[in-house]
Amino acid sequence: MTKDVRKEQLVLLKFEQKLAALAAFVAAGSSTAAAAADKINGEATLKAYQDIREALVHLADVTTQAHAAIQSNASDAGVRILEAVGGGAPKDPPSEVVRLLLGIG
């Protein structure tokens, strides 16, 4: 079971890195979205951009919950979790990282 928990943690951490990169890419595109809104259907463009931001935030929240669930299940089973930086969990919760990258709260 120890290997399985550690594998899950590693996969989740790798996914989290990709999620942060995607959030940074979306944030970098905010000026492009604003410029496009001036040229084409502004309301639809801004709505689409907002929907993407909300989806990323929701995905980050679920990722944060997944870390908590893995750690809880490992603790309940008496399994030792990764002892890497942050104990196998991210230094900062994914939900906070994504919100920061997107300039939300």
C-alpha cells in the first residue's frame, strides 16, 4: 500500500505542476482576451475567459481536496506518506497557487 500512496502523491504533484502552468498561461492571455473583446463579441469573449478561470479554480480546489484525502487515508491506514518537501503535499495548496496566478483574491 505504501507504494500505491506514494505513486498517487507523485501523480497528483505532477498534475498540480501542469495545472499551475496552465493557470499561468491563461493569466498571461488575459490581455489578449481583453483585446479580442474589443474587436469581436466582447461579452462572449469575456464570458469564455471567465468560465476558463472558474474551471481552473474549481480544478485546483478539487486537487487540494485530493491531497487532503490521500493524506487522511494514508494516516488512517497507518501508511507512511512521502517525506519529500511538504510531506508529499505541495508547499502551498493548489487552490491558492492558481488563484494567485490568475489574480483572484
